[in-house]
Amino acid sequence: MRQYTYGPFQSRRLGLSLGVNVLANYKLCTYNCVYCEIGLTKKENLVSPDYNIKLPPSPNFRKELKSILHYFPHLNSITFGYNGEPSLNENLLDFLKIAEDVRNDINWPNEKPILTLFTNSSTLHIDGIRKRVNQFELVLAKLDAANDVDFKRTNRPHHDTPNIEMIIESLIKLKQEMPKTHKLAIQCLIYNSYKKDFSPNNNSRNILDLAHALKLIKPNIIQIYSTARIPAEYFAYAIDDEKKREIAAIFKETIDDEKIEINIY
């Protein structure tokens, strides 16, 4: 039975990806997103971005990783995330160092898998956490809303979470502080709502606000996608491909930077 890893599985955004969980075996997060595909965040597990846990890797992590990687010579990514907000674990870099050592000890037939981190961006205003996060070769940072109304309605953050302006500022800092060889991808999950009294983040104000925020952040990559599995709340459902293309066109026109890659999934 595996303790830390999931898959590998085919990811829409990462190719063949091996998931790594650095948290406990339950969801621990600073958000309770309406669309979350791993379910609602329990009240007792919805925590402040200042909440730190110490969960160092056991010797089993290295063994588990070595035993799996030898069987997947065409792996594209070793991806940290999946069970909440991984940056809450103070020992995150201990996991990264082991993964890097194990990966580098293998002779890969093609390119070696990249070391990737998912983050919901809520903790990045903390200098020490940004220093941890920017050591990953690819950071997939969430930004689903760029005004506080849509942010609170969509992501339902813990009350200690900074406002969206500070989160955007922290993403700007993260990009500026990252090594030049590392990449920042901003993930924008856009969804619809079946409830007439619940406005989704697929509204013109939020899309324009996101476009202006992305222009300031200057990520390497922008990823526009929607729900693909059962969401936490029944009323959230996916936007169609035509809408994704419309959003991509708005982003492209507003950002006006050919160096930034915009992808839809």
C-alpha cells in the first residue's frame, strides 16, 4: 500500500504525472472552493494560511518513489499537491530534495520529469513560503478570481486569508523571485452555475479583472480550464470550449505579450 504517491495518471495539463501528497490522509486547505473535485473542506480542516504543520517524509518516501519511477521511463511530471494546500507543510522542501535526488539517479530515455507544485496561492504573501515554492521547476498557482466578491464566492477562503489584491501582489513577487529556469503557470478554473441566485466566476467583470491581474503577474503560462469531475457543490458545472476560447482571446488582447503562453483545456 502506498503512503505518499498517486498514479501515474494522464493529466490534462502535465502529461503523465505522478502525484505526491505531503499532507495527512484527509483534505487540509485554506479554501473551500465550490468546484473542488476532492470534495468540500470540513470546517475543522479549513485553516488559516498561517497554519503550519510539520510532517517530515519517512524513509518510506524515498523507497516508494524509487520503486515506482523505474517503471515509468516516460514520466512527464512529479507533481506535489492533490489533498489540500501543500505549502502548509513546513517540510515541503524535504520531500522536494528526496524527489530530486531519486529522479536524478535515474537514466531517463528522454527528458527527465519536471518537479511541479500545485498551490492555491493563499500562502504566498508569506516570504518563507514563497522561498519554498520557487524552488520547484514548475509552479501551478491558482487564480480563479481577481476581485474580492468573486474570490469569496468561488474559493470561500478561511477568514484569515489575505484579500485578492494581496494574493495578486504575492504572485507578482513570486514570479520576480523565481529562478530564470523555473516557470510559473497561473491556473484559472472558470465554471458556470445552475443556481439562479449564485453568480459563477464566469462573468464579464471577473474575466476582465483576471486579464488585468495576469498582465501584472506576467506568468510564463496561463491555463484556462473548467471542471472535469464531480464538483463539491452540485450547482457548479463546466464552461464549454467556445467560452474558453473567448476568455483566451480577452486575456491575449489585454495582456498583449507574445512571450506568455495561453492554453485551454
